[in-house]
Amino acid sequence: MARQLELHPDRLFPVDAAARDVARVLYATVANLPIISPHGHTDAGWFADDRPWTDATSLLLAPDHYLYRMLYSQGIDLDLLAIPRLDGSPATASRAAWRLFAQNYTLFRGTPSRLWLDHVFADVFGFDVALEEATADLYFDRIAEALGSPAFRPRALFDRFGIDFLATTEGAQDDLSAHHRIAASGWKGKVVTTYRPDGVIDVEHEVFRPALARFAELTGEDVYSWQGYLAAHRKRRADFRAAGATATDHGHPTAATANLSAVEAEALFQRIMGSHWTPAEAELFRAQMLTEMAAMSVEDGMVMQIHPGSARNHNAALFASHGRDKGADIPTRTDYVHALKPLLDRFGGATDLSIILFTLDESTYARELAPLAGHYPCLKLGPSWWFHDSPEGMRRFREMTTETAGLYNTVGFNDDTRAFLSIPARHDVARRIDCGFLARLVTEHRIADWEAAELAYELTNGLVRRAYKIDQPRLAAQAA
Amino acid sequence: MARQLELHPDRLFPVDAAARDVARVLYATVANLPIISPHGHTDAGWFADDRPWTDATSLLLAPDHYLYRMLYSQGIDLDLLAIPRLDGSPATASRAAWRLFAQNYTLFRGTPSRLWLDHVFADVFGFDVALEEATADLYFDRIAEALGSPAFRPRALFDRFGIDFLATTEGAQDDLSAHHRIAASGWKGKVVTTYRPDGVIDVEHEVFRPALARFAELTGEDVYSWQGYLAAHRKRRADFRAAGATATDHGHPTAATANLSAVEAEALFQRIMGSHWTPAEAELFRAQMLTEMAAMSVEDGMVMQIHPGSARNHNAALFASHGRDKGADIPTRTDYVHALKPLLDRFGGATDLSIILFTLDESTYARELAPLAGHYPCLKLGPSWWFHDSPEGMRRFREMTTETAGLYNTVGFNDDTRAFLSIPARHDVARRIDCGFLARLVTEHRIADWEAAELAYELTNGLVRRAYKIDQPRLAAQAA
Amino acid sequence: MARQLELHPDRLFPVDAAARDVARVLYATVANLPIISPHGHTDAGWFADDRPWTDATSLLLAPDHYLYRMLYSQGIDLDLLAIPRLDGSPATASRAAWRLFAQNYTLFRGTPSRLWLDHVFADVFGFDVALEEATADLYFDRIAEALGSPAFRPRALFDRFGIDFLATTEGAQDDLSAHHRIAASGWKGKVVTTYRPDGVIDVEHEVFRPALARFAELTGEDVYSWQGYLAAHRKRRADFRAAGATATDHGHPTAATANLSAVEAEALFQRIMGSHWTPAEAELFRAQMLTEMAAMSVEDGMVMQIHPGSARNHNAALFASHGRDKGADIPTRTDYVHALKPLLDRFGGATDLSIILFTLDESTYARELAPLAGHYPCLKLGPSWWFHDSPEGMRRFREMTTETAGLYNTVGFNDDTRAFLSIPARHDVARRIDCGFLARLVTEHRIADWEAAELAYELTNGLVRRAYKIDQPRLAAQAA
């Protein structure tokens, strides 16, 4: 007999009965607030075209490196999970891959993936039996059937999920056609883009040369000259704002910034455009470009997000066979205090600049990030990120940042996901954990219950809207 | 209607009812023990002259960088908070600054500043309504009125707070006149000094040259020769001991120590006294001076405190306009294992030397500091410091150091504050958190209740007195 | 009147009543499972010869650097604790040393040593009064008496403790005679060895030259040539496997690995064998040898354990007087992401290789180790180690690794001890803490109770057997 699946109404609340009571009351006030998702990686094409998804494997498993990294870590070949190689081979059948996943679903016990998936299974698809080997086919079939119905099309789910704002992320070399199709379609869902120029900034990125060519084409600028290159960024930032963007995003190996003179910056740019740059020069150019991006944000008001500290593509063989974003990115020690100083020396006191900092190195929460955000007007703390977007990770984030940075220098939750169906689950986890944290403050008599209620709203909606300037007037492309 | 202010008797105790019961009982045994404050930054002149304070802003807001750093981080101009610039301008009225603070008091939810201030408001001034915009004037007026009365003079509060021992911190270039006036006054409050020679050791400190000149003047030594410089330290250490000091304090950028030969040390000293030193030489000289100070401590018995790891004055523009100690000091990663080895190679086994280590880098608690203090006879662990002097910070300190260093290699609580009125609040927080930690050990059956009671006393009074040699005979200046 | 000693049945369980109830039920299912001890430092000679131990000091105090490091840290001379100097002097009487220990037993409040010892006292020796000054002689006498009886011989205790598998650790230069005597004796206790070649790999180790000579002698290989040296490792690995070994162990200062060409490796080897190597070359050779050991593990199936990050013999004076392993090893910051890359570039995807990683730097749990183990098929996480083998340390390990690596990329518990009598106590602590952690997951509705029960078994026996290949067929020496 199959095991039951049910989402306990008290899940993730504090264990203690008194604190749990407070958490329950707080959570009730925010559980059904709209979802604001200001940073993520869903595919704008889904909402532009509103085509149905086809099956569980291609929707839930294949795009989610959290899932197949764990299966891979236990010796399961990615080929068997229908994760395509760069050369297109091999094509495992979706159903076989799903069965293998179901057989190994126990591996996820204690992980956030398990929480998110169970939420999707129970809440989005209505399952009341758990996923296991015996129910693999039942799941596969019922999900395929559901996905064929109008209620499971991207736009219908967007509405059903109560999403008020969803930002995708596109490269500087992207033509934003999906966003333009959304705008042209008359659909009222707020799906906006985010300016992510890494591909045209990071000379060590494998897309750099082609991205730069496309960057030139889209802007008509001479991107191989320093002034033309900067002008191209300005044009594309305007394009992105026209497609609703309120923010930029920068995924760099480190948080290094630089503050070179105009002459030095131009000379560095020329070396980067040539073929004899060193890794140190590549790093310095990324560093300088963060400061250039900050300068443009002061001009155009876009919020900057900095996501540093991941050693990308650590598994060389896997990168060769399957390419990037295959679960082989490993966090590294990250310095902020020295790294950000050049940028802060130039813009630290600006009150018209907003930079949201993320980290994969939790040792910086209390030591560096909270003191920085608790001082500099331009700095805010992004939520616990990636591996730390989890119940324990979120608790540590609150425990290690609140006392120094306060709650008002944080920006609410990001789901940061390409797994669209898990968005409600992820926001629900964050709301439960934050309400649990606030409940503990109440139960320890550190804040009053009415203060906790105000804060629960802020962490869910208020701070997010303000931090990402979401209450700004509707922008051109969206209003069109 | 104004919100109520009340201090809940169970605040900061564990949430769990069983552990809370134990904590309550333990706390009752230490709640009213005398306050021993062996490390802090109050102004000895207050107790020398016993002049009344004037208003809430100048007493509570303007000297407390914990408060205005948070307001500044939210874009509030320091000028509006009556924080003076180096050039003296501008003079915001105290009342206007206080109103602005009151309007933004919500920013402190979840921070220790909020706990300390509410304690001061309720317990020291007797408020029963909370601080908010509507009560700003009520607060300002009632505090001004109270401060005008004899009961709110510094010495009266010192007695009311039950302070048994209070150490201030003075530079090597200080003439200790305030301490001499206290001694001459016949007042019986134990207010002693601490020898903090950073200003005459750190050539990168902006006061170095004038401090050195004053150091020469006060000692009559040729401080520009290595032997004269060391002799001047010895003289001043004796002066400080005569003013009650039992300890020295060293706030260095890192924990680096060195163990140079006499010839090397003298050559380095000459470079530092010249005008061509490098930052590396400045660092090496600070490192060597920690070892020299340890050597003098072996001679004269003064306890050494090392406070490393803060990147001071990180905000260049603010340092230029407002000077140091304006909330812009940011902790950095700190190494102890390699940094302290030269000093420990020389004095590690000394049982007549006592060095109290502090950190702003919590990742060193379990990894480096507890193993070091749990081995070397001369090392002890200072309490959680600065940004970590908070409920969560104190819990982490105990959780990450106790299992390796034990409780007997720690030294009780330091308030480390210039905010005199908050001293009882700060000690109260520490007592509550420590009793909560002990209560958890009892509830998990790791220690017996009677052991917890012994330990609660130790953490509050016993260890502090022993670590700082406070039961030593009364010293000359105080006995005069 | 002496204080009572009793082990509370609920010790170390969560404080919250609901979670405690769950923990209690889980613990009952694993409390009496056999002990699998796949990594430790007991003396194989004890089991080979089954001679009685003599007294409390030589059995419990003198071999346990956790104990005397704490006493030493409080200024107690090691001479007074019967810890022998390298020159053999002085010989404090066992009873006097024991009394001094008993007088200072309070120092261990809140430490795991206290938990382990009380368990040994109550459970192994049957004491019902606590150790303190007044009971020192009672303890000393009763322990001596017990040790004289057959029931307290090594093999009898091995059986009484329910040990199913016990691995000791021997150097590559060890002749394994004790293991051979066990095999020849016909005793059925499974005591196996582990291949620890540090002494013949680390040229900075004081035993390097004599160990290498012995290595040559035991293998008949020309260990001063690169090929002969590698062949000698292969032979000794085979010898160790014949004595039951399923694993190797590598205690290096860092986790550095290298992947040199054959030519480079041979040239480096020649420098190491000469007398002009640099510390950087010593490090590179250790790094290269980890990769060579991985290559041999791919051949012969032995599990690799890497224990990096301890600055050994930090106290120079103590090392000179008393030698290594005297409580003066201090953890340091440890990098894994970059350090392991060369080895992983070569073997990262191997599913026939198993490497168990340990750390003394908890900041790497969530940042580096869990992401690495949650991706690479060849990597698993060893349990919290050494200073972190403690209730709080184990909790942090689970909280910081489970969400990213899952529980199935961990390997159960290691006691890692030379204190044989404490083995049941240590495994009991781990079982209680792990059940408490699982109970919290259940109480927060993150996993079901039946899942927790499966996991409790896995963490105690299942994962350990699989990770250390303990269900492999019995090997030659043991089967003989």
C-alpha cells in the first residue's frame, strides 16, 4: 500500500508549543499574500507562448540541478536521468528517468528539494500518495494528464499561484523577444526582465566572444572601444527597463570591485578585448565593471544585485560532456570587506543607489555583511541563497544578520528558481521560517506580537516591493 | 494611544517551558549580584566631576554608534542626528534629533540596542509607554528633568546600578587626571583605568606623532630610542597600575605577534620612527609590541587583552567628515593559530601571564580560540564582543567554545560600552542568556542543577574577578 | 556526603517535550545495535595479548589528551599528571595524579569528556557517586580492583560493549604483528587495521627517515626510487588488506592534492628524498601522494579517509619536552574546493572510488563539503571530528550538511579514540544526538516518523557498513 502524502499545516514551525502558537497566528496573516518574485530564472517564453508542458521529467527533473546533483552524487549516471549531453546524446525516455528518480526519492529526506516537491505534488497536482517506486507511473501519468489541461498552462498557474510580480533574468545579448511577446499579447501578468551582463563582462565565460558580437548587433555600438562598450550597456539597460526591469544582476566569482581611473580602465579594456589577458586582468575587469554598473545605476535607478562566490563548473569532465549549470558549482570563501571598498569609496554614501548583496559563505553573515549593511546606505542584504535557501539556512541567516543589520536592511525572499511549479512552495517555506523566527523573538519577549505581525508583512511583501522598486510606475513595454 | 513599555520578567530565557523554569531559578541567584565591569569605555571625568548630564540626545544617542549607524544605513543624514562633524558643524538641535530617532525606533526591532534602550527607559527612567514618534517629546522632557535631579548624577547612578568595579580605558598619552581627581575626591566608587597604548604603537593611527610627543613629556624618556621607548612604557604601566589598572588592552587590525631578536626589534623601531616605513613594517612593529607587552606583563602582572580584527574607518568619506568611531568599523577574517605562535613560542607556558583573546570572527570560536584557550595556560577567552554582544551572539559563543575550552577558560562578561546608562541592561542580558544556556545543559542532563548554580555565579562574578585580578590589594592612587 | 552519579535516560535529547518523545522512541530502536567502529586509535596489542590494564591513571587519564590538555590549560603541570616526558622523567605516582584530576573534575563541566567519563564510571565500573576530591581514592581503588578481574580484560570488554567491528590505525612502517597475533589466536572479535602512510609520505614528520628505512625492509623494495616507492605502497596496502583493512587514512596539514605528470612526480620525489627540499615541495609531495593513493584505491578498492587541517605540535616547548599528541594540535582554516580539484579532475567521476572527507573547520560544512559531497560520486562526509565530536558539534554537523548533501552522503559515526573504555559512551552520544536531530525533523513535519526510524538505523549501522565496505567478504588474515 502506498504511503500517504499530506502537507502538515504546522510544518516548519518551531517545535515549542508556545512559539508554534505564535508562529501559526503570524503565518495566517501572510500565507495568502501575493507572491513577489523579484529574482529568478524562469523562462519568459513560457508566459509569452503559454504552451503546455509535457511531462514530469522534462518539467520537474531535467531542469532542476538540485535534484540530479544528488542522484549523481550517489553514482547514478546523468544519461539515465534524461539530462542531455552537449552533443545531444543520449535520449533516455522520460518515463524511465522518472522511475529512477522515484526509486531514489529517499535520498532527499531532510533536504529542501523534498519539501518543495511534496508541496508541488500535493498542492499543485493533488496527490495524496507519496512518490516512491510503486507510485512512479501513477505520478508520471497523472502529471502528464494534468499538464494537458488548460488549468496547467503557464499563465493559468501564474494566476493560480497568486504571483503579483515575476522577474526573469536575461543576458545583455538577449533580444528580449519573449518579453516583447508578453507585452504585445495583452496578458496582464507582470513578468519583467533583469539585466544580467556577465556574458559580455566576463572574458573567461565561454559565451564571451559571441555574446559580445550580439551585444554590438543589438546596440549598433562599437563595443570593441571602451566608450562604445559603455554606451552599449547604457542602451541595453534602457531596453531592459522598457521591458520592465528594475534591477541588474551580477554573478561574479568574487565580490571584487575596482575604482580605476578612466585611462587605466580604458587600457584594461583594450587588453581584455585582445588575446593576451591574464586571469588577474579578467578579474580586475569584472571588478571595474561592477563599479561602472554602480555608476550607471546611480544614473538610471536600477537596483544592483551581486551574487559572488561560486566556483563554477568544478567538475571538469562533466562540464566537457554536459556544459554549465549541472550541479557542479561549489561555493568558496568570499571576502566583502576589502573587495567592496573601491566601489564603496566612490558610492558608499549614495542614498540613490541600492546594492543587494548575496553570499554562499555563511561565515560572512555576522562578520561582514550585517555590519556593512548596517552601516552603508546603499547596501542591503539579499536572502539566504542557493544552498542556503532552506529551513536551516534561512534560520541561520536571520539569527546571524538581524542583531547587527536589523530586519529593515533585508529585502524579503527571492526564489531564484527555474522550477516554476515550486515557486509557491519556496515562498511558503520562507514565510513559515520567518514567522517561526519572529515567533521566537515574541516568545523570548524581544518584540511584541503586533510588531511581529508588522514585520511578517514586511518580510513577505513590504520590504520586497521597496527594495526592488516594484511600486514604481508601470514601464513602457508592460504598459504598451 | 501610546503603546505600553514593560520589561517581561522572562525575557531572553529559553522558549521551552522546562528549560525556562530552570533558567528562572538560576537567574534569581545572580540577578542582583554586583556588576563587575572590567572592560569599557565610559568617561572617567563623569565620576571625577559628577556633573549632571543634560539631555537624551547627548547622553543616549550622540555617543552610541550602534544607534546612529543603523539610522545612517537607512539614509538618514548624521547631521540631522546631532552627530558633530570634525569641523564642528552643524548643530542640529537635540530635540529635533531625538524626534527623528524616535520616529525610526522601529528599525531596531530584533537588535540588542532595542533591548538595552528599553531597559534604560523602563528601569532607569521609569517610562511605561514605548518610545515612538508620539512619545518623543514626552521622553525628551522627562529625561531632561530627571537628569537635573541629584539621583541621576553619575556617582548616584553608579551606586544605584550596584557597580562594584568599573574599568575605563585610557591611552598611553593620557595624564589620568580624571582618575587622580576621583582618587583625591574621597569617593569610594571603584573606577580604575586600563592601559591602552595603541596610539603610541600604531604608526598608522592618526594620533601617533602627537601621542608619542605626549608620551615623551609624561615619562621624561627619550621615546625616540628603542630603550627609552620601552622604558616609557614601563613607567606609564606603573602610572596606570597606581590608578588602579589591572589590565592592558590592545586593539590591533590583526592578532599578529612577532618574536624578533633585540637587534632586529631595534632596527625595526628606527624605521618606524622615521618616515619611510611600509604598511608591512607597521604591522610587524605592532606584532612585536604585543610580545613586548607580554614580556612586561610577566614582569608587572598586568592582564593583557587583545582585540583584533576590525577594519577601522571603512567609510572613507565619513572618516574625512566625522572622524573615527562613527559606526564604520567592519570586522574581517582573523587568524589566531599562526598569528599568536611567535608570542606563544616565547610565553605560551607561562602560568604568571594572562592573555584574554577577543574576536569579531565567530568562525574562529570553535576552530581556533577554544582549542588554544583549552590548551595554553596563559590564554583565556573574552566574551562575545561588539557586534556579537547580543542574545544570539552570546548563545553562539557558549555553544561553540564550551565543549572544547570549558567554562573555566572564559572570563565572564564585558560591557565594553561608553553608554553608561546601559551597563545594567547589558549585564542583565548576559546573565539571562548565560542562565538560559546553563538551563539547557541542565535540561539535557549534561550538568546537575547545583553545578549550574555554581557556574552562574562564576560567569557573573567569580571568573571575572579572578581573570582581571580584581581581588588583588587596593592600589596606591585609589587607596590615597 | 558524596554527590550521586546517575546517567539520566533522557540525556542529550531535545529539550522540547514533543521532540523528546519522538527522540526517545527512535533511540530505543538503535540503542542496542552493535557498535561499528571503522576509524579509531586503540592499541591492537590489547586484543592480541588480552592482558589486564592496571589502574585508572594509566588507563583513563594518561592516554587521553582531551583530559590533560584542559588541566594543563589551567596551569597544572603535566609532570603532576603522570604524563611522561620524552626522557622518561618524572614518574608521578598514579594515585597522586588521579587525585589531582579528581580535584579538578569540575573543569570538564559542559564538555564531552565529562559525558564520556561519567558514562564509563557509571556504566562500565558501576559507580553511583560522582568523581570529586572526596571520592578520588574510592574510584582509584575500585577501578584497580575491577581491572584485575577477567571481566575487565580487553576481549571481555570488547564483547560486553557489543562491538561488531573495530578498526585500529597503523603506519606503513608497522609490521602488523599485533593483528597477526589476533588472527592466529582464534579469537573471533573483528579487529582490523587501517593503512596510514603519513610517516613515509610527510618528509616534515620526525619519523620520516626511520619509517622509510623500515618501509624498505618490510617490502624488499627500493623505496628510494619512485617506482620502488610506489611498489612498496602497493605491497603494504596488500599486507594491510590481508589484516582486514578496508580503508586508508591520511592526516595532512591541508587537503591539497596535485596531479603531476609522471615525470614531474618522479623529479619531485627525488628532491624529497634528498636533503634540499623546501616546505612547499614537502606540501606538493603530500598533495601528489593523495592522488597516488586515490589511484591505488581505484585499483584495490580501499576506502580513503582524508583528515586535514590540524596545525600539529603548536606548543614548541611542550613538543620538545613531551613529543607529539599532547593536546597542542590546533585546527586551522581549511580549503577544500581548490585543494581537491586536481584529484577530482582525475577521479571525480569514479564510482568505484570512495573518499571520506573530514574537517576541523566547521565553516566548510555548508559552504564546501556538503556541496562537494552532494555532487561528486566519489566523495562522502565523515562525521564531525575531534573537537567537534560533541553534542553541539554533532548538531551543527547535521544542521549544516543535511540540506545540501542529504543524509545518504554521510557515513555514520567514528569514535576516533584511543580511549577504549569510552567507545560505548561515544557511540551512545552520537546515537542520542542523531535521534534528537531526526526527532526535530519529524516534529517540524519535514520527514515522517517511519522515515526517521529508517534513518536512525542507517546513521548507526547501515551507512557505516556500506561506506567502509564492511559487508565485503572476510579477508585472509582474519579468516585464517
